[in-house]
Amino acid sequence: MSRDYELGVIFSPEASEEETRSILDRIEQIVANHGGQIVKVNQWGRRRLAYPIERHRDGFYVFIDMVLTPETVSDIERTLKVSEIVLREMVRKRDPKAVQREREEREARAAAAAAAPEATEEVPAEGTTEEAPAATSAEPTTEEAPATASTEATTEEAPAEETAAAEPAAENNEEHIEA
């Protein structure tokens, strides 16, 4: 039975990038051999430790979200304990509700990303026009809505300003159409 786990590892700041990469590759290999899956690798980078560990004040933090069996956890822990560059490691079971929520968000983002390229392909070519569908809702639109006293007062004051502002805009539109 597979479960969701999070592995947190703190590497020695003196370890080279090749050494940390080899440990991470070994973890990926163990997970793949046991039929698990690595969901996400989050490398925080070098951070200050809360207290010194083996005379080190800093450490290189890496968090890995995985789906694997409990037997695989013991193999990963054994591999990390024998490594000299690993200062601390911890594997914990993740909350199923939080995992489900993350999966739904990831699927929604993937669906949105897949829909975005399709939407750009459906844009009509230049020169063609599409008519907008008529409003089918039962709610009255602004044209059908009855005017109230407060809207009548504002519309009586505004027409002179609106017409003056609308005329230059109309001239600009005509220039663009003629050009």
C-alpha cells in the first residue's frame, strides 16, 4: 500500500554539489526500484541552522514529496544514515487531506495550461467578424432596467461632458478605420 511521505534532508555546507546530487540520485533510484514516485523536489538552499550540528552553523536543505511503500522508507533512511554529508534527515507521513487538495490544485493548473493554448488557436483570423450571442438570461439588462430618480439626475448633468468626450474618440476611430 503506497502512502504519501515527505523527506527532509540537511546536507553539510562543506559538501560539493556533486556529492549532494549523487545522494539525491540514489534516493530517486531507491524510490523507482520499489515502485514509488517522486512528486516534487524542493531545494531551499543554504540556510542557518537553529543550533550547531557537528560544529556547522549552516546547512543545505532539501525537501522531497514522495509516494511510496513503508518498506521503501526504511531503505531510504538506511542510505541517508550511512552518508557522511547528511547532517539530519527526517521522513514523515503527509496529511491525506492536504495531499488531496494539492493534487486537485495541480490538476486544475494543468487543465488551465492545456486550455490556454487551445484558446489561442481558436481566435478568428483578421478580417472575419463573429457576432456575439444574444443575452439569454432572465435578468433585465441595463437597457431594460427602469431608470430611478438618482440615475436621472446624473444623466442630465453628464450629457454635455459625454458628448464632448465622445466626439474626439469617434474621430480617432474613423481615422483608424480609414488607414
